[in-house]
Amino acid sequence: MADMSSRPKISFSDEQAQLLEIATQFSRDKFPLSAARARIAAAEDFNREIWNEMAALGWLGVAIPEAHGGSGLGLAEVVTIVEPLGRQVAGTPLISTTLVAQALLMAGSEAQKKTWLPKLAEGAIGALALCEPAGDWSLTNLTATLTKTAGTLALFGVKTFVTDAASADVMLISVLHDGQPALVLLDRARFSKGQIARETVIDETRRSYRVTLDGMVVAAEDVLDASKTAATLRLLDEASCLFAAAEMCGGAAGVIATTVDYLKTRKQFGRLIGSYQALKHPMVDALVMLDGARSHLYYAASLWGQGAESEIAVRMAKAAAGEALAFAADRGIQFHGGFGFTYDCDAQLYRRLGLWGEARYGDAPWQRARLAQLLL
């Protein structure tokens, strides 16, 4: 029998426990589901006042070194913030801002780090322009280009699903340069209004934009270290999957709570509908799936940065989280009866969050296909 004692175990530090507790209470207070619904119709991408409170709590700099104005912790600690925000369908730019900072730490020049990392820790917003209209989940399959013409570097192409692009302070863009992937960091002020167009996505609680790059002139110092681009794209891919898993685990917990509350108040034939086995048992199944997904999530967070083992754990976590949220939200919609199939039912918000999360950086079947390559 194989000795399992040498296998890595889930670790959960005091810092993580404290962050989880604070983030859970903060999310409940600041992001009721009514706020998520209000955001659908709002003109702003998100609530700036609450974003500033998050910055004041130090959440934006959790994974930024102290030398650059952060706390010097890691992505495992960020996970404990993302999960409660997902439970409340908060839709903040925390994930994209954190990922831009991580890309800078890995491949940014000293000047870029000095300029942007302290700003990101203090509340500046980062946007990621990594996806394209073809919808390929591989971040290295690119059609947008960085081209040198008559001694001038210029960007061409289109990027899609750029969340909070209209509100961002800085944007990280993936392109092809001389046939190889490259990353370009640009101040958002350099984009004209016509280059950024709102998209309608399945999860309308967040803002997504199509960014047209054609003809934008950039300087050589805007391009991140070419020798580290491949590693940076891998980091962004895996970290995005980790955070998506955290957000979807939070969403699964949220829709389970919403559905259970309904089952404990709605009566049919003189009985609370939650007393019927046909409804009780699927909710138990949903909770079991959530517990499994959270175990995968925090195992992946514990192994973060440990090479192939880390990637395996992250892809398992995203697959499990997507399926847990899909099952719980589907049951929530069904158990609300006819009302559940309307947009007014809160279970709809969670189902849409899950569809968005799965479609970003690969759904469960795609993650398992990657796992097959890693394991076999």
C-alpha cells in the first residue's frame, strides 16, 4: 500500500483564517444580493466607495511584497477573500488587479514595478486583456499583434471579455510579437473612448468590454520581459483558474443558503417544502459537492507555486467548483418552482456567475483534458 504520509496536506494559516473571517463579514455587510441586482442597471462598473474600503483593508496588496507597498503574503491568502466575495456575487476588480500585479512581479521591469505596484496596492485598478473573439482557452493562441513598422511599435487586433476596462487605471495585453507571445502594459488613459465597447455577458452583475487595439503606438519599455512571457502566461492561466474556483465555491455556498432559506419558509399542502425528501436529499448532495470542491480549492491554494503538482491541484479545483455551483444553482432554480425560472429569483444570479466562471479559462471537461496530459 502506498505511503500517503509524504503527500502534501491542506494548510490553513492564522492569516488565512483571519482574512476569511473579516472578508465574510465585510461581504455580507457591503454586498447584499440587492446590491448585485442594482449593479446590473447601474452606470458604474462597481461601487468605488466600497472598493476604496477594500484598499484601506489592505486586500489589494495582500500578494504584493512589502517593498512595493503590500503585505508580502501570497495568492493562498487572496483566495480567502475571493471566496466570500463570490458568495455575495460582489463582482469587484480584485481578481484582475491582483493578477496584473503578479504579472508585473514576474516579468515587469524595475521601472514598471516601481510605478504600478504601489498604486495597485493602494486602489488603482488593473484589467487583463488576454482573451480574443475566437474564444480559445489557451492563452498562447493569439491573433492580436505587436508589429514594428518603420521603427515604430504598434498594436493591432481585438481583445474581448476585458472586465472593468472602462474603469481601469492600467491594462495588461497579450499579443504576438515576432511569432511569439508578448505582454504589454499600458496606462488606461492612452485608450480613446471609441476603443472600448461594452459587451453583454451572461453574468450581468459585472462589466465586460471589447478592446480594439488597431494602430496603438507603444514604446519598447511598455513590453514586459520577453524571456519571462511564457512563464507569466502560465501563472496568469493557473491563478485565474484558482480564483475562479474560489469565486464559484463561494457562489455554491451562497445559492445553497438562499435555497435552504426558501425551503424553510415556503409551504405546500400544509407542510414546509423543505420537509420533503425529494428536496432535502438534493440539497445534501449539493453541500457534499461544495465540501469536496472547497477541499480541492484549499489544497490547490496550499500547493500554489509548486510546479506540476500545483497545476494539477488547480485544474481539479476549478473543475470541481464549476460542477458544484452548477448542481446547487440548478437545484435552487428548480426548487423555487415557476418563480425560479425568472430573472427575479436570486438563484439565477448564481447560475449566471457559474456559467461565466466556467467559460473563463476552461470549463470542467477542458480542465480534465489538461489533467490527462499532466497525469498520463
